[in-house]
Amino acid sequence: MNFLLTFAVSLIATPIPYLIRQFVTGQDVQSATTAAYGIVLSLGCVAVTLGYFLGGFLADVAGRRTIVISSFIILAVGFGLFAVTPNLYILFLARFVQMFGLGFSTPAISALVADYSAQRSRGMAYGVYNLSWITAQIPAPLLGGVIAQFVDIRTPFFMAIYISIIGLPFSILMKGKHAEKKQVTEEENIPVNEMASRQAVSLQRVILIFSLTNLANGLLNGFIGPLLNGLLMFKLNADLTMYGLVSSIAFGVVTGLVQIPGGKLADKFGRKPLVLFAFLGTPLVLALAFSQSLWEFALMMGALSAIGNISSPAVSAWLMDFVPKHKRATVSGITRTLNGVGLSIGPTAGSYVWNSSSPDTVVPFGVASLIYVIGLLFYLMLKEPRKISSETPETP
């Protein structure tokens, strides 16, 4: 189910900037395209932020399956608007609807992974779960680019509609029990001394720290999006196929390869050491500015993806280790909302810095490396939770 969600969204990622370029007018096509793409990214992030917020709270009240079913329907509407858009304004609306649908389902699905796993193996559970969306990102950008280049630029958007429709039966079959209907909660099965140990770090402090890290990470990912797009399209002159191929290798393949090892390491050695390992990626962010070829870019971006994403299962498990089951979707929604706020601000800021610094690429990527470090510093304020041997997962 999550594979289909991500595949549909990733399929249209490559054609979007090229579709924007078709509607751009004026003498400076590069600046106009970059600026419009920044708006598209920002609008999408505002929408996904709103989806995170509403989806997180509603999933713990109305049921997680209901939220996921609704998200597939919303996504189909967004893809449909993309497919028939006559101008940039409808394209902006399409992006908003599509990304709202994606964000709406995310807290519910993330909470279900925690519900169906025990703490001792939760890192591994999130590693496997992450593969469902990461493997979708491997073929989809390339496939979307090839189809857009050799068939028609709008065909990937029609395909995404059909994929959303196919996903509906899977979401209907899912057993999405929400915790408020359960008579016995997770906490009632945990010994008093272990429960007290886990609550030594207050839930409010946990939410604050993870919200700050998510805000910084969202700002980074939003900020660097226009930079990578400008680097690939205008400095390295990537066509649609090569754009999709490089994205698939550097982001999808590499990120997928480190998820299972990352999950195992998080369960064996702890969440915090693996998360702080990401500091080693700082110089690679700046090094991207000096890329002279597509393969050089792909090599450095792949290394950065590996270092930065091997801790992804640890981060997800770390948060859920502290959160009671009946609040998991809500807390996930809150922290992801802050991530969305960063994502909403980042693209416009990234577009501005890119256009003001052009043709120099060192300044924008230098700013990105600074944001990267700041996001990791907040994790130093958080301790490892004590392991709870008696916690048992739900049965899917």
C-alpha cells in the first residue's frame, strides 16, 4: 500500500519541472523556471504540513484505515488536475491537492508500524517499512522521465491516477485498529519500574526535541531541492532521462540499501549513536557544489544519502519508543507538521539564494551544510530510552 502511494508520487516528480518550463514565458527561462519550481515545492510542503497535522489527530480518533482510504482518493484528484492543467495556476493547485493527500496518510501509517512491532525490534521494523517507499523511488523517477520524454509529458500523471485507484483495495483490506478502541493499552502490560524509567524524559520534551529536529530537516530538504534541480538542469545539463536516472541511483538505490543495516544497527547498538553518525555527511553537502559531471554528482549524492539515511529507522523507532500507543499518530502528526513547516519555507529560500548567487554554487550549498549540522545538534539533548522487554506488538 505504501509502495503504491510513493510510486505514484515519485512517478510525476521528474516531469514536473519540465512541465513548468512549458508554461514559463520571458527572456530568462532559467530563473523563471527555478522560481516557479520553488513555488511548487513550497505549496506542496504547505499542503503536506496541513495533511500531517489533520491526519495525525484524526487517525487516533476516526481510525487509521479511514484516513489512508481517504488519502488515496485525494491523491487521485491531485494527479488528475496535473494531467489536464492548462497553466501554472492549476498546476499549483494540483500540487497542493496531491501533497495534502500524501501527508494525510503518513502519521497513520507510521503509527501502525509502531503498533505492529515490539521495541526490541522496532528499528528493524522501520527499516523494512522504509523500503516500501524507498524501493518505489528507485524505478519511478526514471520511468516517469523516460515516459515523459519519449511518449508524452502528461502520460505519467494519468498513470499516477490509475495507481491511486489500484491502491484503494489494499487500504480497505488493512486492519487499521486505532488505540482508543482498545480496552487494554500498551502501558498496562509494562511493569511500573520500567514505565517510570521510560517517562523520566517527559513526553513534552520528546515532542519539542523531535519537532525542532524535524523543522531543521524539513528546512534542509526544502532548501536543497531547488539547488539540486538547478545543478542538474542548468549546470550539468541533464535531460529528462538522465535526471530520472541520477535521482533513482543517488536517492532511491543507495537509501534503500542502508535501511536494513540501519535498522539492525539501531536495535543492536542503540538509536543515538547511529543518528549522530550522520555528522560525517556535512562536508559532502558542500562538496556537491563542485560537481563537474552527472556521475560525479551521483557519487557524492549517493554517499551523502547513505550517511544521512542509514539512521532513518533509528530516528523513527527512537521517537515511538517514548510515545504511548494511543498518542502515536498524533505525535507523529505534530513532529511531521514541523518538518512540513521547514519544507514550506525551504524551497523559496533555496530558490532565492540560488538565483542571487548564480553562477556561484558554493554559497547556496554552504548554507545547506550549515542547516544540516544545526538539525543534528538537537539530538544531543536526548537520551536513549530504557529497553522494555515486556512490550508486545499488535497482530496486523
